[in-house]
Amino acid sequence: MPLELSFTAQDLANIRFAVSPLGEVIASVRVVKNPAAHPALRPWAQQVRRRLADVDWRLLSDLVPVPTISIAGFTCTPPSTSMPDLELELATMRAAAGRVRTDLDSVGGPRTKRVMALYEDPERGLDRLAGEVGAYWEAAMAPYWPRIRSLLEGEILRRARLLAEGGAGRMLADLDESVTWRDGRLRLEHRYVSGTRSLRGLGLLLVPCVFAWPRVFSVTTPPYQPTVRYPPRGVATLWERRAVDAPEALAAVLGRTRARLLAELDQPASTRDLAQRAGLSEPGVNRHLTALRAAGLCTSHRTGRWVLYARTAVAEAMLRGGHFEETPTPRSNSR
């Protein structure tokens, strides 16, 4: 079914981009609950499901049904800035208590006891939801965020080049295989929604979202900012095990062992995993990781009995020369 978004000159002038950590969380819940439907994201789901066993995210799970037809708007308000952090988005969510009942009524469907408690006491319920999102983030998202953010930022840079080369029409027409641009209208092939929507002079917010894959999601209902969340290119490459050689110049500064450990952190890993890969003792790896963390080159994330280390964006740039790779990956036409 086609959903068409109609643009005025003012809407074209108000197109902008944003990255949304909270949007990634909400979309990723679908993947954890049904990894078979998301083959490009299944490696991530397999890695995080054990860690999520130590996390209470039941209300969050209840609010993201599978199959996903509609999600209550207050769970993931379109971001108001281009690069918000999770805390800012959670603050926005907590401030949306006045929208909870209206949004849940618009979604409809059966409600669990936890969702009913949220409906009856929105402020208390949103506090619980924000706490669950924070715990879920630490277990399932934070260790992967530097790489995800790099891919999203690279996607936005790519869109900027298309805009410069061919204007808004060129940039919009290339969003996704299910999206076409014609005669001042953006047409989305949608599973559940059809018709024509005005952007109300607010323009369109474009949010690349890794965990939206392989679908495109839209927000067109007032009072929310009209938004399209779409999967960036190269999603499948995020979970590949890639051998990354530490540059000689980096090894000369950090030492070969620490440079190698950074290279091995192409996926978040525990001290034991790194020790086995590098042929080092766990205490030795721990000392090196402590130094790398103090230098801002890696982070640690503890959830229950799990402690994972991940490269920071600074380390990613040092290892890869600060370039964003654009690697097309086969895409499904299903929406």
C-alpha cells in the first residue's frame, strides 16, 4: 500500500537529518523478539540475548509488539536535535506523560498488566520505562554504539553529497528501494498505511536507523514532527568479524599489544575473549584495557555478570583513518 507525503516549498526547505539512540533501542526490540525475520541483524541478536536475560525489559517489550504495525508515539518521539544522546531522548520521553493515554488509545489492541499500569499512572510508568531502556541500552546497545554511530553519520554525509549533486529530489529518491519521489510527493510502499499526508509546513525529519532494517517507518500524526526512519546502507557489515591490522604508527605510540587489542575489538568482547584471541593472560589484558580506557580509546559495559569492552569513536577513527565506508548490502523488498 502506498503512503504519500506531499511537500510544499517550505517543507523542502525544512528537511533535516538526525540520529536517534532511543529510536535504535525501540526498533531493536523487534529484532530480539523475532531474529528470524531480520537475517542481517541476527548476529547481533544472538550476541545480546544472553546478556538481556539479566535485564528487566518487560514493559519495553510489551510496547513493541511483533509483528509491528504501530508503536505508541511517546516511546520514541522524533528527536529535536541532530545528534541527541540517550539521556536527552529519555528526558523527552518522560516529559510526554500527557500523551501516553492518547497514544495508547490510537495504537489500540490488547494491553498487558504492565501497559495498563502505565496507562493508569503515566508519570510513574514512564519512569519505569526509562529505567528499562537504560538497562537495555547498557546490555545490548552501548558496546556497539561507536560502530553504529559511525555508520549513521556516514549515511548522513552521503545524503549531503546527494543533496549537493542533485537537490532534494535526488537525495529523497535514493532513500530506499521502497521509496520514490515524484511531482513533489514522497511515496512509501507501506504494509499497513495508505493515503496522502501533508507535512504541515514542518518539513521532514530523516532518521537513518540500523534496526529498522529491512523496513521504512513513518510518523505523520500530529503533534509529532513528520519523520521517516529508514535503514542506512551497509547494515550487514556491522556484525562481520573483520581482521583490522593496527597501523604501524599507532603501534609505535601505543605499543603493539595495545594496538592489537584495539584492532581485536571490532566487536565488543570480554577480557577472556581478548586473552584467547591475542594469546595473552587475562590479568595482562585487563591491565592494557585499563590503560586504553583511561586514554578514552575503549569503554567497559557491565550488565549483571557480563563485562564487555568496546572501542570508542576516537579509536575507530584512529584505526580506520576517520573514513566512512559505503558498502551496499542486498536488501529485502518486504516492508
